Amino acid sequence: MLGLRKEFGRIAAVDGIDLEVPAGGVFGYLGPNGAGKTTSLRMLLGLVRPTSGSVELFGQDPAAVGVAALDGVAGFVENPAFYAYLSGRRNLHLLADMDGGRHHDRVEPVLEIVELDGRGDDKVGTYSQGMRQRLGLAAALLREPRLMLLDEPTNGLDPGGMRDMRRLVATLADEGLTVLLSSHLMNEVEQLCSRLAIVARGRIRFSGTLEELRARQHGPDHLLRVTDVVGALAVAGEVPGVRAEPTAGAAEILVTVDGPGDAARLTVALGRAGIGLLAMLPAAPSLEELFFDLTEGVERRGPTPGRCASSSPSAAPTWAGWRRR
Amino acid sequence: MRKLLAQRRTYLGWVAATLIPAAFAIGLAINPPKPPEPGGPVDPDVYISLAYNSSGLVLPLIALFFSSLVLVPLLCALVAGDIVAAEDSNQTLKTVLARSTSRWQLLRAKMLATATYVLVLLVCFGLSGTVIGVLANGAEPVPLGGVPLGATGFTLGAHEIGAGSMLGRLAICLGAYAAPLLAVSAWGFLFSTLSRNSAAAIVGMLVFSFANQIIAFLPNVPESITRWLLTDQFTAWEGVLGTTVDTGALWHALLVSTLFAVPPLAVSAWWFQRRDVLV
Ligand SMILES: Nc1ncnc2c1ncn2[C@@H]1O[C@H](COP(=O)(O)OP(=O)(O)OP(=O)(O)O)[C@@H](O)[C@H]1O
Ligand SMILES: [Mg+2]
């Protein structure tokens, strides 16, 4: 994607995106609702004409050369749609026809891969959301793609369905396929992707590996609940390699340590000083918090109730507030 | 085309086209046409109905005469108005356009499918009318032909058309009617492409077809104008029934119909090529 832009009236859905997806593995394309993920993928698939900028798929621009650019590329945007009055199998054969009739013999294998072979003769109108999603994947696989563009493939699936879908995507990537996976779930991207780009309001906010994203996190890394905050702050100030600060309210302090040894020395020192340690929790900000920071900027603070998807077990959602201070 | 074959409405259209002549056969059996007052003017519809007393072979023409305005265009609109818009409302456009078939190829296939549907519909109509008519009143020679009576070409029967020749003329009649029918279907196709809404496109095509035909009934519209509208082409088939077949009128109908069909198809193609698929 090169300087890619798409305007709808006065809204810039995609506002100048430059991004290169390396071959191999799953590339996460992460962003909140309305970030422009689907619009970008539509432009990649040649469904929408960019206002300016261009896309290249293995060197070819669908806006210039049409469907020829989609050789080796497959995918879907939003919920995959099929002819409801035809069976899943007939739908796939129809799409195989539209691919030049080369892939009819792949219909059965791909149905098997997505575990729809038992329901292949039922009309798609009778399929559940999860089955349609899997049929969408089958339809993409039919083309024997080298690059697969998936737009929120786990959208609307139950937890089991999500797990199966993710496993499938991981397996495909292991077999050498490149997957561009759009998602609004950080933990999904964390599970599946080694590289990712974070988009918000049509612009790239971060692009790189998961490690590079993690390296961006800074700030306190432990939360201590103690019997005496003032005393604990004083003790912590004397332990080398430890910086401590109080939290706004309760009997808690935040500490930043240089290494695991420093954390251990701090607890020993606190014990010697007669200060009880009620809890000590690792507080590495979750990637999800970083994601919120990157996509929402600084204007959003405070606990964020209602977010239950959390990428690391240590990140209790109620602490989102202090961690972002 | 195979998608059309899998849809119920396709067959409904064809079955309806088969039933229309049957309905007329029943109507005429219950209420046989009566001869007009001697000396008075004979309207073509009365005349053609009278011919039915002599030969069942005119049944398709009677049915065509009375259903060409609304009924048959409606059956065509059901498909022509739906064929592109349905892909929009089912959101399947994004599915099929992400394959190796270009937009133009897809649209062309849809144009061909629509045309095929319309032609098959007319064949159903003609076959059923002929078979039912013959069963009811026999395949006798038809007392048509003679001196042309004005633009519509119906004449009192100084002349008979033999049964075999009548079958050929029936085919030409339906072929002549197919031309303007395909032309209005092309407009339905355009409405379907632009509106992305089946119902709107179906109504739009019907209104267009109706408007084109109703002009003939307005006073003071000179023939020099209606001749270059689809209006006159819808009745050009009547010229087949004279002493000899009026080939000039048929070619003219074909020409005007083509002139009316090409622009909507071209605009459809241009629009479909450049539009954003956002569903
Ligand atoms: N057809 C359209 N007309 C007008 N604006 C649109 C249209 N489609 C998308 N937009 C706007 O473009 C922006 C990006 O939308 P897009 O669907 O690409 O987001 P997304 O990242 O896929 O979001 P989600 O996670 O909700 O799927 C939004 O502000 C949206 O309102
Ligand atoms: Mg989206």
C-alpha cells in the first residue's frame, strides 16, 4: 500500500497508508472500529478504487490491471456472503467457475479443511454464522492463494469457533501462506502474528514486530499493596535499582525495577522494615493497553470497564487507569 | 445463467408465460368472440379474436395482443430488474468480484442470461399458445391477410394463411416482439445496475415499458415520432399478418430496438466497471 487514501464524502476512511507486508507468516492489521481496515482490504481486493495512492499485490495494481492482479490472492471482507439458495458445495463450484474452472477438484479438500464436508449439500441460507465464516475461508483457499486477506475472520464466532478459526489460520501460515489478518482484537493478533500494523482513523500508528511493540512499553512494572505506604516509599527509595511512586488512592505503590533481583531485594528490605506485603503483582502493561494508547491517544484515561479481553494474565482490566498515567 | 436456473422466480416467470395463453383460451371458450356490426370499423383485437373461431393457431397472437403491454414486460422485469441488484442486496458482489472474472465478463454474462431468459419466456409463451389453441380449435388455415388496414396491418379475411405458413409467421411475430421487449429489458438491466434495488428497478422498467407503449394511445403524436420510439416496435409484429410479411417494418423494429438497447447497456457497463463495491 502506497500513500493509500480513500474518502467517503468528507470522511477520509483511509488517510495515507504506507505499508508493506512481508511474505510468510501472519501479518496483523489491527485497529478499532472504523479505523479503515475493511476499506483498505476492499482496495486491496479491487472492490473499491482508491481516491489516491495505490496498492500492489506481487507487483500488480488491481486498480490498473483489474482481476489479473488478484492472481495468487484471495480473501474476504466483512462477513463472507454466498448465494443463500445454493448449497455450500454448489457455491464453491460456482466460484471455481469464476476462477476459470481450474479448481473444481479442490472443492472437496477445502470443504474438508474447514470441516464443512458434512454440510456441503445444505443450502447456505441454513448455515450458521460460523459455518458461513468457514465457507468464506474455504472459498478463499479454493484459489490456492499465496496471499490471503482476511477481514476479522473470527467476527461473530463463539469462543470455540474463534479458537478453531485461529488454529486454521496458524496452520495455513505454517504451510507457507502469507496472511494479512485484520482484527480489532489485540490478543488475537498477539496469538497469531509476528508482525503487525496498528491503524486508527485511517492512519498507521505503529508498524513492526510484536517485540518492537513490547519494547515501547515503559512505566512501572510492579504494583505493591502494603500495610504502610509512607514507610514503603521510604524503604524503596533506599534500594538501588528501584524507583517507587505512590498511587492516587489506596495502600498501593508502583515500582519500577531494573531487574528481577532488584524486586527481590525490595521485598526483603520491606520485610526487614516491618512493612507487610499484601500483594505484589507484575504490571507489565498489556499489549492491549498499548493498543489503546496508540489508537486513542492520551485523551482517554481512567478505568475502562467492559473490556474483558485482556492479552496477559497479569493485566487486570481495572488497573488500566493507573498504568497509563 | 446457472444461478438463474437455481432460482424459483425464473421458473415462475416461464410457467406464467406458459399459462397466459391458457388463460386466454379459457376466457374465449367461456365468452366466444361475436362478429361486429356489419359496415362498422373492425378493431384489430376484435378481428383477431374472430379468427380464433376458424383456427386455434391465432391463440398466441390474441394472448400477445392483450398481454404485450404489461404482463409480459412484468415477467421480464422480474429478472432484468433483479439480476444485478440482487447481487448488491445479497452482498455477493464482493464475493464474485474477488475472483478471476473481470467485472465486464460478469456483467456480460448477466446480460446474456437476461436475454436468454426473455427469449425462453417467449418460446414458452408461443409453444403453449400454439398447442393449447390447436387443441381447442384445430390447426386450420387462418383467415387473415388481404388488404392492409392502416398501420396495424390487420385486414378482413379475403385471404387465408395456410397452417404451416402460419406457424412460421407465429415465430416471426414473436421474434418481432422480442426486439422491443429486449430493448426495455436492457433499460431494466440499467435500472438494476444503477439503483442496486430490485424492487425499484422492476418498477422502473415497467414504467418505462408502459410509457413507451402508451404513447401510441395519446392523441396528436405524429407517426414520424412514434416510428422512432419503441412505441411502434411493440406492434410491428402485426405487420407479419398481411398478405405478405412486411419485412421493412420488421427490420425497422429491429433497428430502433437496437438503438434503444445499446445506450443503457453501455451505461451499465461503464458504471459497473468504475463503481465501488461497498456492501
Ligand atoms: N460506504 C461508506 N460510506 C461512507 N463512509 C464509509 C463507508 N464505508 C466505510 N465508511 C467510513 O470509513 C471509515 C472506515 O470504515 P471501515 O469499515 O474501513 O472500518 P473498519 O476498520 O473495518 O472498522 P470495523 O472494525 O468496524 O470493521 C469509517 O469512519 C466509516 O464510517
Ligand atoms: Mg471492518
